[in-house]
Amino acid sequence: MAVVVRLIGVAEAVVWRDEVSDGETLRFFYELRESGALLVHVRSRAVDEDGHVRERQRVEVVYGPAAWAEVRGDH
């Protein structure tokens, strides 16, 4: 899946696509706040050499309510 954001005044949308590389999986999803702020999160999942699963989540980017016009994808 992917998160697609159309920014105001920008012709081409910004896209974050889920990916798998070197044993790590990245999954992108978005959150809308009551204020109109749009947050794009990324969750990473990897298995180390001992077989332990490591999961992390962070905010990738934040757009204020006047910066974006449309969002699609996982939320």
C-alpha cells in the first residue's frame, strides 16, 4: 500500500510506498488530527540474527491544515 498526499500548489503528489529491503519491512500510514494536521507515520519491522522481532514507529512528516488538499492510503 501507499500514502499519497496532494499538497496545495504542488502539481505532483507526494507518495510513500510500503517496502521490504534487507529483511526490514516499512509500512506507511496516515493520521488526521482534529486541528486538520496530517501526520504520515512509518512502522518498521525487522528480525535480527537471533530471530528477535524489532518493531519501531515514528512520525515521518507533519503537514499543517493549509498545506495539503487530499490524502489517500492506509490510516
